[in-house]
Amino acid sequence: MRARARSILGRIAAIALAAALSACAAGGPSVPPPELLASHNSSDEPKVVQAGLGAPTDVAGLPDEPKEVSDPLEKMNRSVFERNQRFNHAVVYPVAKAYRDVVPEAVRDTVESFAGNLAEPMVFANDVLQLRLQAAATTAGRFAFNSTFGLAGLFDVAAPRGLPHQSGDLGQTLYVWGMRDSAYLVVPIIGPTNLRDLVGTTVEFVAAIPAGGLLSTQIASTVNNLTIAGTVASPFTKLGQADQMAELEESSIDFYSMLRSVVYQKRQAELQEALETSGWTGSRYAASPAGEAGTAEAGTASVSTASLFGVPIPAPKEQGLVANTFQGGQ
């Protein structure tokens, strides 16, 4: 009798286990057929495709940076962007064309090197605030080397000798300090940025004049002339790229969305580099053994997200223009 009861209980347990496994299999994430994923015009296309990954239980494991462009002010941004483009076509593009036609390339390179050298002290200060000591040392070496052997920065003689330009600005510093998510913003004349970087740029600009007040008169004059000259000269270093921007605009279906995606990816690469090399966050955001794979993967993820949300991916011709236009510092 007891043996028979055990046999019945065993069968019931087996049936219950099989039913549970069947329910788990039926409740798993459903993957749409390939033809549905390939079609962007289907009304049945899922908005988000999620992998069956368990959510992290540790709050520290959650990502701190946004995975897509945050643009809650898109309507206003597009209006400002259109006005900026009218200004570019009326003023900036003609001036840029004249600049390229009249000024020899060697002179343009000299102007760019000079303006970049003037910005090195601010880069150094932000690298120190971020505890990126190696980047700070490289920046200090660049400034000393180019200011002497490069004839006051007219020539970049440091880069060929293993001292490349480093990223470093107050917006990046605020990001390292914890101000992660920030809405995309288009500012009149200035162009694409975000709220965090706009605050950083404003503070750096305002701090340029009174920063030397605590020093002696001669040193204060030198520092003020240095930072003010850097502020004035920097925009002219990008005039040589304005014609590439115009060509990029002509080849784009939605120039606003494409430019937003490119600016976001470039900025995220700089921010990710700061997280991985900072003494504050380096242990947590250390790069993978593949070297710069973390940064590359961040850019790839942005492209994937942009494609999922309908942001146009640059065509091969546009990719080359993007690489040329956005090469170097921001």
C-alpha cells in the first residue's frame, strides 16, 4: 500500500515538473521572424527587442550612461537648428570657402596648432580634476614642448614624439564626477551640445578673465591673454571643415538626426575614455583586455540604438565626410 502511494506521488511530481518546464519554455522571449526584423515599414514591428538576460541585483552593476540620445526638446532644437543652418549658409559657409581659397593650407595648420596649444592649460586642469594623471602629464609635456620647440605653439612638434592631444573639459569632468544623463541641446550659433557641456563651456569661458586675479599683474596679464586668445582663435580652426559640413548636409536625408547621432557618438567616446582612465572611476570602468574595445563597443551600441529608433545611418560616402569633419577635439 505504501509502495503504491509512493508510485502515485512520483508520477504526480513528474507531471508537475513537466508542466512547469513547458510553461517556462512557452513564456520565454519571442523572437520575430527575420523578414519582420528586416522590414522597417511593417506595422507589427516590435519597438524594442530584448534579450533574455536577468536584471542585475547590484545597483552598482546598472549602467550610468544613457544608451540613446536624450532629446526631450527636439521640437525646439529643430527650430534652432534650422535657424543655425540659415546662418551657416548665409555667413559661415561663404567665409569658410574664402578662408580655404585665400589662406594656404600650411598657414591654416599653423593657426590650428596655435589655438590648440592655447587650450592646453584648460585641458590640463580638467585632466587633474578627473585624476587622469597620465593624460595630465602628457598635456603638460605637450604644452611645454610646443611652446618652446614649436615656436609658441605654431607647430605641433609634440605629437610625432609620442605626446598626442588629450581630451579634457569641464563637461567631461562633471560627467566623471557623476553628472551622467544630460539632454541634447542645440544652441543658437554655437550648435549641438547638451545641458552639462553647455554649463561646462560657460564656466570655462567666464573663468578665463578673473582666473588670473589672484596672481601678480604680469602673470595675470599673461594668463588672461592666453585664455582669451584661445577662446577667440578656436572657432577659426574649424572654418576649414565647414565645406565638408556643407557637403555632408547635402548628402543627408535628415541632417538634424544624423548630426545628432554623430555628435553623441563622438562625445560618448570621449566620456567613456575619461571614465576608464580616471582615478575616480577607472577601477569600475576599466577597459577590456582588448585595449580600446570598451570605447569602440560604446560607439557600436550607439549606432545600433540609432538604427532601431529610425535615426539614419550615414552612407559610406557620408562616413568618410563624418570622419574628416569630426576628427580631433570638439
